[in-house]
Amino acid sequence: MESVEEAVVSELKKQLEDEDLNPEQKINLLNNGINKALNVAATQTDSSVLTRVKSQLYHTGVLSQCVHALSLDPIRLRGNWTAAAATLAQLTSSCCVGVDPGKHSKAFHRLFLPSVIDSLLSLASQLMRRAESSSLFRKVMDSVSWLLRAHTQLTTQVLSSVHYERIQMCDEATVSLLCVQLWIQTCTASRDFLSRLSDDSVLLLLNEAVGQLAVSSDSAVGRASVMLILLMANQLQLRLQPLLLSFRGLDNLLDKDWRGQGFDQDVDQLIALIQSDRSTMSPSQVRLDTSLTEHVRAACVIQAAWRSYRTRRRVKSLSRAVSTLQRRYRARRRQQQQQKQAQQWEEELKYQVCVRRQQARRAFHQKQRQLLQLLPPDQVQSYLQECERRAAVVIQSFWRGFRERRRYNNTHRNTLRHTRSQQQAARTLQRAVRHFLQERREAKAPPVAPFWIGQKGLTDSRRAELKTQLEDYIAAHPSSHVSPEECQRLHEEVQLLLLSELQRGEQRRREEQRMEALLAHTHTQLELLRDAPPLSVVTATDAESFLSLSGPVAARARDAHNARLQASRLPWWRTLGEPVDVFTPAHLQDLEAELGGLFVGGSAEVSKLTEVDGLNL
């Protein structure tokens, strides 16, 4: 019968097999399940229970699920995932310490642990970019330190990792300080940590400390870097001396840039250590350095003497203002030279650090290849297939994402175009139908009676009834400012003004009709003159048409009647949006072309000629 902790691990494995879980839910499930299993094992009196639980988590694949969850891209995650991911990183590193892999020991140390450290460093590089995640970044780096204390062989991979290089390139002093403190805590917690490292790993770690001294200007980072080098010298002793000799100019850098920062005692101790290492150099190297130093000192003395002589000679011939200006200029130039020299030393140190780091990384990759060759044949093929499968999954995911985004964009564009066309067609049809229905309603609606008195259609009885209602309303609502007599007088004045306005409107309409009739007569005469034959072929009938007044009018009326007949043959959609009884000359020309050259004449003014036949044109 299985124990309680084994039941908890089995239940966690079954829950993780659910394919409907999203990444956030899977991370929370892993945190809760692993934490519960470890708490149950910690309450047991037998210390081997905790080891057995960790081994079961590894063999069941739960830790592999943790590594996969830590390696996810933050873009795929939503919400506050940083805290959950940092907690999962801490639990994963804790489960990897003290686990018994059994017969899978080689795969655990050569494949699984490197994947764990790579995922932790990847998470740390992502948290580094977030300003609000400094405490979570510290938690993840502590998890890396905890893992390094138990598995020293991972040090070379950490120092050669691409994610760790991104962390080192950060400009924030807090991140650099945490990186240096990571190695200080690891070396302090395990006294034999440095002794178990190879010379390449020690050189990479020394490059890390010297690089921070050359790049950073923060006093806390400088103090930590100096403490790390002294701690390495204290534990390694003779192994570190030949490695320190490769960093030429380190003592000058410490003397110029890191004195007066609050840790001069440590700086003096490190400078003394470096210079004591130089005392063990060969006699030929000592003579070469001595000769170079003497040449440099002699050149400096000659230059100083010449510059002092030249300065004194110029001071004698210049005024106080010029001497002050020159003094400031020389001070500024001296400062620029010092800065340039310091920059050259820094660039040289950076170059050396990069070269040695590249060499160490190349050696590490070669060693990885050699270790891969040592694997059993059955595990090599499975490992290579797993690598190919992961690469294929990444390529397929990128291609499918690109294809789906392109398909969605094309579908969305076509849908918008089709929807826009449908909406435009619907608006056109709706506009035409509304206009047609409005005309039908206006044609069927009874005429609205005008509001003024005296309008045609208002009978005497209706007029008397309205007058009675008006008098009753005035009597029921007397005005406090105007008397009834004043109201009567105003009413009579309004009636007179309205009558005069109506009379003027009638006279104005008659004048407009007469003007329109004259214009129609003029247009008809102009058309007849334009179409008249030459005088050599004029007949009596043609002359009569010009001398008679009824001939042009009859011709115009006949043309207008012909136009109305042709308009009645139009389809209903040709009359939408305009009155049926109005035809412009352009419209009539279109009808003439459509009906095969049939003449359609007349205009809107001709219809009014029948109303002014009695006028003297």
C-alpha cells in the first residue's frame, strides 16, 4: 500500500495529464502539488522519506514538467505569473538537491540538471528586465546558488550560458551586485567548492570578478568583486597565482579607480597579492619589466622638464588671464589623457575577458561533445531524437502562427470589404424605397388647409365657428397687459396686413407668369429662327409661321405633349428621386437617343402657355 506522500505525487501526476490546462493553471498546480508533497514528507520522522519523494517527483516526470513551465515564453502567459514562476524555480532547485536518480544517474547529471540550470537562468534574465521584480530575481538567483552548492559541475555551464551573459550586460548595479554575491555565497557555504572546479572554470570565475572591476563604478560592486578574488586566493592559494599573472594592469586599475571607496584595506591586500605573484616571475621577465619601467620613467622626466621650461617661458610673456586660461586648459587635457588611458586599460581588460570567455566556452562545448560520446548508444539516439523533435516543434509553431495570422488578416479584409459592399447596396436600396414611399404617402395624403383666414375651402359656417372659439378663449384668458379693445384693434391690423400681402403675392405671381410666358415665346422664336430655311427657298407657309402668333405656341404645345407621352413609357426606377412631370433638356436628349432618334421637344415653361393665351405677346 502506497504512503501518503506517494499518493500526493500520483494525484499531482494525474492532474498534470489534463490537456485543457493553460500554462498559468499548470504553474499554480505544480506549486501547490510539490509544496504539499514536500510538507507531508517533512513532517515524517524518517529523513529518507524526503529523498524518496524527490526521487519519485523526478521519475514520474513532474520535475520535467517544472522545467518545461519555467522555459515558457512570458508572451504566452497572462496575469501576475512572475511570483508563481519564482516560487516554482525555488521548489525545482530544492527538489534537485538530495534526489536519488538510481539507474538514470548519467542522464540526470548530464542532461536533466543542465536543462534545469538553463531554465532558471532564462527566467532570471526575463525578471531582470522588470523593475518591479527585483526581489523575485534575487529569489531565482538564490535557487541557482543552492543548486550549484550540491552540483559543482554546473559552474562552467552557468558562466558560459547565454542567459547569464545577458544578465552580466545589464547596466544596473543591483543586478551586478547580485551576480557577484551569488558566487561569494556559494564559495562561503561550501569550503571545497573552488577546489572541485577545473582551471577553466576558475578562470571564468576570475574573469567575472575582474570584468566587474573594469566595467562597474559602484562601490558595492567593487567591494564584492575584491572580496570574491580574495576569497578565491584564500581557498585556492597556489592555483590562483599563475591565473592572476595573466591580468596585467589589474594592480594599477585597483590603485587608480578603487582607492578611497571605503574598502582600502581589501584593495591593498589584493594589490600586495598581485605584486607578490610577480616576484615569482623568471629573471628574464623581471629584467624586461624593469627596462620598460625605466624607459617610461625617463620619458616622463624628459617630458616633465620640457613642459615646465615651456610653461615658465610662456608665463613670463603672458598676462594673468592668459596664464589662468592655459592652466585650466592643461588641467582639462591632463584629465582627458587620464580618462583615455583608463579607457584603454578597460578596453584591454574587456577584450581579454571576452577572449578567455570564448575560449572557455569553446572548451566547454568540446567537453560536452566528448561527454555525449560517452553516453550509451541507446540513450544517444533518444537524446538526438528529442533535440530534433523540439526543433521541429519550434519551427512548426512559428510557421503555423505565421500562416494563421496571414489567413486571419486576409479573411478579415475580405469580410470587411464584403460587409461594406452589402451596407452600401442596402443604403442605396433603402434610400430609393424611402423616397418612393414618401412620394406615395404625399400623393395619397389630403391637402393641408392653410392657416390664414380667407383661404379657399373655408366655409362661412367654419369661419363663424372658429371666430366663436377664438372669442371664448380670449374671454376665458384675459390678458393682464392688453385690453380687449386693443386686441380687437391688433386683430384688425393683422387682417389688413395679411390681405395686402395676399394681394401683393397675387400680383407678383401674375408678373412672374407673364415673364415666363415672354421667355417661352422668345425661346420659341429663337428656335424657329435657328431652324429657318434660307430666304431663297422660303415658302408662303413658312412665312405664315413666323407672322402668326398661334403657330409657335401650337408647335411648342405639340412638342410638350409628345414629351409627356414618351415619359409615361419610362420604367418606374427611372422616375425615383425626381418628380414625374419634370423633364430637363438633358433628360429628354437621353430619351431621344434611347428611343431611336424620335424627336422630344418642349420644356417646363411650355406647360404654362395655355394659362396665358389671353395675354398680348
